Amino acid sequence: MVADAVVYHPTVSHYLKFVATTAGRDKLLRTLQYFSRFYAWYLLRTNGTRAEIAPYEAVKKQFGLARKLLRFGKNVEHLKAAAVAADSKASLPDPVLRYATVGRQLGYAGYLTLDAATLADALGVRKWEGAKRAQREAYRFWAMGLLCSVVAQAYTLYRLREREAKVDKKEGEGVVESKRIALERSASQLQLLSDLCDLTVPTSALGWIGFDDGFVGLAGTVSSLIGVYTQWKKTA
């Protein structure tokens, strides 16, 4: 039967595994949130009516709030990751990558801690005068974490070029190593693109760079789709 073919299709099973993860749901919500941010800006620039823009503004706001709830408590995960990275001299022998990893995890931990502190205010449960300031500081930590990640990916690409220069592609082992380097380079380039796209969010929120909502929304959509793709592969 057609229904059985659809229900028992491997893609459906994969999708269920994907949405069963908090990260999977978050990436989907994030994609819709940032696309709505872009499209609301587009409608505004093309003289769209308030009624046309309102649904996308609502999606941007409500999905942003839903994601804030989903990431509540994740600061502990990143604090632990920072401690593990700092102690992992065996798995991360390169000091540049180790310090960049620690900086990235501490940046994300600081962002999520301050972001969680504004949750009650965002939900309207308890208003807090310092919420806006806390959110700005959260963006600073996020920017710090992203910059550390950019440094790590740029350094990784540099080291991969050095490794590739030493490979003898005429030998069997050299061919295998060359393919391994190509895979690592592709993953690093994808992560670098995602980090650069994400940087538009805190830098524009802090007023460091004057990106408009359209650019930030489009960049956020791209990084979100990269996140969906990465998480999809993890749940394969």
C-alpha cells in the first residue's frame, strides 16, 4: 500500500530521529525565525501593508521566545565542554585550537547564562529593568565565542593546507589521506561560513556594524540551514 510505503520509508524514520532531538527542533525553528525576519523586512521595503507584515513579525518574535525556552540550561553543557577542552592536551595538542575551543565554549556559556537570566522578563512573568543590559552583554559573549570559532576554523584550514602539501598522491596511503583532508576542509569551510553568518546577529544588535534586518535575516537563514544539514547528518 502507498500509505505503508510512506510510513515505513527510511526518510520518515530519519525525520523522526531528527525532530526527536532538541537541536533538530531548534534548527528548524531558527530557520523559520530568521526567514521571517528577512521577509518582514522585504515586505516593509516593498511597501507591504501592516496586515501583510504582522504574521512574519509574530513568527519572528514567538519562535525566538520558543528557542529561548529550548536553550534554557544549556550553559552548563558549554561550561563543561570548556573545562574538558582545557584539560584535553592529548586530544587537542595544538595550543591554538585548544585555547580557541575554550574561548568559544566560554563565550557560548556566558551568552546562554545571561540569555537565561532574561527569560522571566521575556515571558512577562517578572519584569526586570536590567534585562536589556543583560541581553546586550549576552550578545558580547556570543560574539566572543563566534570569533574564537572563526579563528579555530581559519587556523584549521591553514593546517590542512600544510598537511596537503606533504601528501604524495601517487601512493595509496596518500590518496586516502588526500580524501580525508578534503572532507575535513569541507566541514571546516561550512562551519566557518556558518560562524560568519551568525556574527551578523550580535554585531548588528550591539551596533558594531550597521547591518539591516534583511541582511541579518538572510545570513541567519543561511547559518540555520547549515545547522539543519549538519544535525540531519548526525541523526542519519
